[in-house]
Amino acid sequence: MTERPLNDDSDETGTGEEDRFAEIVDAETDRDPDLAVIEAGSRTLRTQGGPPKGDGIPARPEDPEVDRALREVETELAGRWGETKLDPSLRRIEALMDILGQPQRAYPAIHVTGTNGKTSTARMIEALLGAFELRTGRYTSPHVQSVTERISLDGAPISAERFIETYRDIQPYVEMVDAQEEHRLSFFEVLTAMAYAAFADAPADVAVVEVGMGGTWDATNVVDGIVSVVTPIALDHTDRLGATTGDIAGEKGGVIKQGATVVLAQQPVDAAQVLLKRSVEVDATVAREGMEFGVVSREVAVGGQLLTLRGLGGEYPGLFLPLHGAHQAHNAAVALAAVEAFFGIGSEHARTLDIDTVRTAFAAVTSPGRLEVVRSSPTVVLDAAHNPAGALATAEAITEAFGFSRLIGVVAASADKDVRGLLEAFEPIFAEVVVTRNSTQRAMDADELAAIAVEVYGAERVQVEPRLDDALEAAITLAEEEGEFSGAGVLVTGSVLTVGEARLLLGRD
């Protein structure tokens, strides 16, 4: 790791930087007096390979035999419990880890939970660690197009051949656990075991692990992250995680382990209370956005935004992030603090990371399916927002970054989501919306979705196309009606699955 000393105008000098950061606190933090009681018992962090290449979305294997073998593995995995069917127990995955020799303990880990921004934050953490010449393993979900993209080494998805080999290597042990348990290991449990085994075999210097759902009972939680990251918590999966953000935080806080460092994005007050209480209980060290770190400034730039971030060790000016939206700037602040904490900055070292290395890492970050432009004339943007909080962030970001004169929405969502809230979040920016469905069983029927859309938008602004390809064509036609130089655009959203299918249909493979 390359580090440099703090500048002369750092916190230790008591000069202008501290005043500037106070403005962040005033602007971004809605404090609750009750939190003081919790915080009094917790410690807080105060300062006393290469980046990924390409977009990380692999195409199907060109070799027919490899493609056939991968499809066989995909079919076998798909025959297990899906990701949305949960059993609140770690028993099966723990049994598999025991048989495999505890591969998840072969490397330190940064464990990422939260509701929105997990994948983007994990990819930023990975880019920073790789820029400091650490070999990284990254596990994220769900995938945009290919299941192999969930498991990455050194910033790139593992090859189809390695994915197949890893599955076949652990398959006999998976079957042993299946035979011993009432229920077979789930799709997500097997993939998690594959990731941990692949990272140990590489070997990885550090793993960046995104939870699938929740935290306490998530299959990834057999790893003990020395840094736990909690991105913003919002209402999602309420039937499984709880009806309030505080309830949801109780589940997600399960990733915070004894003596770990916890990096908290800005949270609703009830969620913050729960997470801070959990941190006290396990003697974890806490770094809070808006207090110990944050976004000092941001301005829109061509292809992204220019940031100054306040880390645990000081300021990092002039960071170009090729992603749009205030939410991505906050994700970047969280990612930077997580990597600083991993390197001991804020507790052991009063230094910042090398600024040029940090700039290089952030400039190379990609996050496919997150305000991703896949076509021009008219401009077509893909975004995986799938709950109201994510949709609000996307709506704000697309307004700021693109300035469309007229925007057509294409929406296909899962039936178990707050679809009304999603549509309401986009209503102010969509001139018209084309409702459709993706090809998965979880998708809401297009007519059912249209009925809700009509209540939100009015019948004259809603068009129904049962097939996604037809919906894309209809939306592009509506945008083109304004003329070549009108500034009209199309936003495809509602689900990661919708974005993945649209990406393929629009030729991004």
C-alpha cells in the first residue's frame, strides 16, 4: 500500500478543513438526540492487480462445448431453491464450509450489506483494492446477464471454464450436505460456496462480499468481515426482512462481527439506532457518513462527476467518477472509507491513501445497468432501480446528468415489489411510460402493471406491450417522434432482470 502523510491543513492543524467538513454534517445529517446514548458506548473512527477492465459483463462462451457445459451447470443450479425462497438458517452453508475446509477463512473480507447501492459500492471497493496491487475476489448478486459475473477475480468475472470447474469440484460435497439435510442447498448457497472456494484457490488477498438478502441469515454471513459496510437502508423485501427500516436494519446488522470496523452510509434514524446498538454489543468501531467521512463537493462532468471526498484520513480532491448521480458520489465516499479502514487508516495510521492511485481507481470504475447508456439517437439508458428509494435516486440523477427534453419510460418489475411506489417515483420525469414484463416467473403481468400505471399516470400516458422487445421498440418510436435533435430519451428500469434482458436485446453482450 502506498500512503502519504496528511497535508499541513489536515484535521491535526485545526484549520479550514474541519470547518468545511462541519458543513457536510449540517447538510447531510439529521441527528436524533437519542442516538447520543448509543454513541456514548461506541468507538468512532477518527484520524489520530489494478482496477477492473471493461464493464464486467461476460458474453456466452464461444466454444460450443464450453457453452454446453455451462448450460448444464446453470440448469442444475436452477433446479435448486431460488434466491427469493429463504430458510432463516446458516446450518446448510456452515456444514458445506466445514466439509470444504473453511475456505472463507483463507483471506480477510469486506462484507457489504444495505438496501441500495451494494453492487456499485462493492465494485468501487474492488477497484480501490486492486489499484493498491491486492488480488481481489468479489461476490455480488444478482447478475445482469451471466451467472458467471457474480464471481470476480482481479476485477474480472471468472471464465466460464473456471466457473464450471469450481462447481464440479465442490459438487460431491454439496451432494453430501444435501443428503444430510431436510432441504437441499439453495441456488444462492451453492454459488456462495463456489465464490469462497474460488477465492481461496486463486488465492485472493482480500474478498469483497455482497450479501444476497438481509444479513443475519444470508448465506454469505459465514464469512467474518474485518470491515462491515452498510449502504443506505430502505423498505424492500418487507415480507421477509421487516416492515420498518429499523426492523430491516436488525437483519442487516447481523453482518457486523465482534471487533470489526463498521462503515455506515447515511441511514434513517431508526436504522441508525439499531446498527449503532449492534456495534456497541460486539465492540465494533464505527465510521459514519456525515461525521467521520463524507462528500465534500461534487459537480457534474462529462461522462460522470468530479468529487472531493473526505475520508478517514483527510481530503481527496479531484476524483473523477464515471458514474452519474449524487447516490453514486455517496457510494464512493463509503467505498473509500471502507478501504481506508481495511488499511488501518483512522485507527492505526493518520494518513491518506496515495491520491493518484485513488484517482486512477475511481476513474476506472464501472457499474453495468446503473444509469448505463447503451444507445444514442435516441439515447437509451438502463437502470436497475427496483424499489421506490432507488427510483427516486435514479430520477434525480437522470434529470441532473442528461437533461432530456422528453423522457419515455420502459418499466417491467417483479410482482413482489412496491410497484406503485416505483412508478410514483418516476412519474415527474416520464412523459409517457411503456409497461411490459421480463421473461422471469417473478415478473408482474403487464396488464396488472398497466392498471397501476394508469392510476398513477393517467390512461393517456400509459402504453402496454406484453413483450420487452416490443416495449423497447415502442418507446424508441415515441422518442423519435420528437425529431432527431429533440433531446428525447428512453429509460429502461424496474428490475436488474429487466435491465439484463434489455441489454442483450440492444446488443450489449
